[in-house]
Amino acid sequence: PDIAHAVRRLGEHLAAFTVEHFDQAKRALRYLKFTKDYGLVMRVKDGEEVDLRVYTYAD
């Protein structure tokens, strides 16, 4: 979801891809490369029940 907008915008230009679009695609790939180890960490005690609810708006 963090790069969905960039991918959608690049997809709009597939028929007439330019050097600028290629540079933007490389930038998106670099972002993925350098954020692959990012994430959310939740630590709980053994046996503790967790009720996790996540809401997002991805229009």
C-alpha cells in the first residue's frame, strides 16, 4: 500500500514511458529495497490475548 499510488501513476504512462518515468520507477524500487526490513512490532506476554484491529483508508 505504501507505493500503490506511485505504481498506479507509473502505470498510466506505460504506452509512452520516458526516461523521467524510468527514473521514477527506479526510485520506487530503491524505496522498496531500503525499507524491506521495516515493520510493526508488538510484544506481548506469553499467554496474553491480543485483540488487534487495523483500519485503513486506501482510496
